[in-house]
Amino acid sequence: MKRLFRLAAVQSTLAFLLAAYLGFVGATMRWRMQGADLIDGELTMPEGGMLFFWHGQIGLVAACRRVVRRRKFRVMISLSPDGEFVTKAAARLGFPAIRGSAQRHAGQQGKGGAAAFMEALGDIARGDGVIITPDGPRGPAEVLQAGPVMLAKRAKTRVYLIASAARPVIRLKSWDRTRLPLPFSRGCALFDGPLRAPVDADRAALEAVRVEWQQRLAALNARAEAMLDAA
């Protein structure tokens, strides 16, 4: 089954279907957003930036992509065979990919890490945006890795956190428990930022930033879930 999924024709067909589904879901969902006006205003400024959200929320964030419509954003996706499918789906949703992982610059091994890191720096320097799932591409789920923090430091740019929740959703049996919202569901999205990694931070200071951002993103998601439950 995995070999069949990795055939180019199969991936292209499934990417088309997924993008069409998420487009329909996004058009029918009822969203409650907090902080969207702030990020919308911030994205009119010429400086580039970065968006972080957990890997398992890709489907949810894709459904509220209209929030970042004011700027070109590319999404960092691993060079794995499965990443090719995500790349095709993301392109159909209006997010071209940077293939590779930011993790390599944190001392971890990752295919295409150095090239992806430099490509992201170039995009941000031109005033564009980069989207990263900072617990990807292999997890652990909802543990923010060090590489994206290093990228934010090197780029000297702002970072925004996005948390989202929806009811009802389909939870996939993947390592990140990916959530896909159903049509006509209710959604809640919260935004935090801008955050910055100090440009003069040493390894210990960057670790403190990593922990802080992880805690902030976890707390933001807890608030999104609680707001949706209370609605």
C-alpha cells in the first residue's frame, strides 16, 4: 500500500482531492478567531516573517489560510517520499514548498537541511514568509525543535504562533494525530506574536527561547480547545 501511495500519479490525484476537500471545508466552516487583526496588520509591513504551528494541525491551518493572504508564504516540507504528497497538496492551496528541514542546523541530521535553511533565509530577507511545523518532520509531537529557533535568530525576523481547534474532526492514526475538520464544523484559531529570538543569544539562551515558545504554543492550543468547548 505504501508503494502504491508513493507513485507520482497517485500522489497527484490524492493531493488534488485533499486540496479540494480543504477548500470546501474552509468555505463552510464557522471560524472564531482571536488575534487575526493583529497578524493581518503586521503582514502589511515589508519585513518577512515566520509562522509556527504543530504538525498535526496542518489540515486545520490550511482551512483558515485566508488570514495570511497579504504575503507570499512558502512552507518547509521534508524531502521524504511522503513529503512529496504534502508538497503537491500545499501547492494547490497556494503555498509553494521549501524542500528540506530546519533541524540540521540544530546539530540533527536531516535531508536537505542546509539548503532548506539557506533558502528560507533568502525568502525572509526578500520580505516573504516561511511556514514551519516546529515539531516535524518526525516528532516527537508538539515538542518544538531547536532548528526553527536557530533559523529565526539567523533571519533576525519575527515569529508568529498559530493554534487551532475544530469540532467535529477526523483524527488520523499518524505520529502527530493529524486532525482534519469536517464540512460545516466549528473552528477556533488563536495567534500570538510577534516573537523574536535574540540575535546575540548563545546556545543556553536559545534553549530558553525554545522552551518558552513551546510552552506558549501549548498554552495557545489549550486556550483554543477551551474556547471551542465553551462556545
